[in-house]
Amino acid sequence: MSTVRPEELGPCGAEVAFVGRSNVGKSSLINKLCNRALAKVSNTPGRTRVINVFLAGHDRWLVDLPGYGYVAGKPPEAGLWEAMIEGYLTSRPTLRMVFALVDAKVGPTKLDFQMFKWLASHDLPWRIVATKADQVKPSKTVLQKREVAQALGVQPKDLAWVSVHDGTGMRELRAETEALLTA
């Protein structure tokens, strides 16, 4: 199911949402969590322009939100996306978690920090997931994970460090997601 109007989404038992900058890997992560190609993946930033809802069991949803930061379209469209994302996040009583994705190699950006601040100010449950961990050289993984965690003000153990390509952290994130959706 896809929509640009959050109010069109009906009720569900539980849902988790994925938010992050354009091309941070939201759709790829959803596909890996489900072990099948549900979400369209593109190398071009800003391709996801709607709220995409994927069924993850009876009455359980995984929600792929448009990326922020880069809009492959007209500037007014950016404001519409922002309103759509905020409208969704603030209107879903069954939202169990917002997985806020950052690029493990790049680390959090100014836009990421703005999103984290917004999530916290709205008392939404959220957790940081560092994607594309495979792009960090193995010899630098421990240091990079520590630096990303420090920039975010969390302990490295509190950071989900994942890769859809080599499977790093996927088992743990899948278990966490399943627990959230079945609680």
C-alpha cells in the first residue's frame, strides 16, 4: 500500500517506520529484514516519494518513508514531503518504533540531527541504525563505530550497526523488529 496522505492509512496492530536521508538504505534494509524484494531500490536519491507500507505478518506493518535532504523534484515538493512524513509520524497510535538511519561511513549529518531533535521533541520512540557498515574498512570499524556513537551521544553498544550486503547486525535488528511488532 502506498499513499501521500497519512490519514488514508487505516488502523493496524503494530508498525515500525524507517526514516533517514535520501539513499541511506531504507528500502534495502526493509527488503533484507523481510528476505525479499518488497521495496523498490534506486541509486538515484529522492525516488521514494510516498509512504510505502509493507505487510510483515497479520496486521503488522513496516513503513518506508521518503528520504529527507535531497528532493529529485521541485522545491515545493520538499515541503509536501516534510508535511507527509511529520503527519504520518504524529498520527499513528500503533507506531512502536522509528528506526532513524544514518550512513555508517559518513556519520550523522546536520539533517540527521534535526530529525533526531524533532523525534525527541514529539516523544516518539526511536533508535539509530547505522547502515552500509560494509563500506567501512574492517580495520577501521571499531573506531568508526565509536566515532559515530560519540557524535550521536550514545554508547557504541546502543547503535545498531548493519549491512544489507554482508549481513552485519541483521539478525539482531530482525529480532528487535519482530519483538516490536509482536509485543
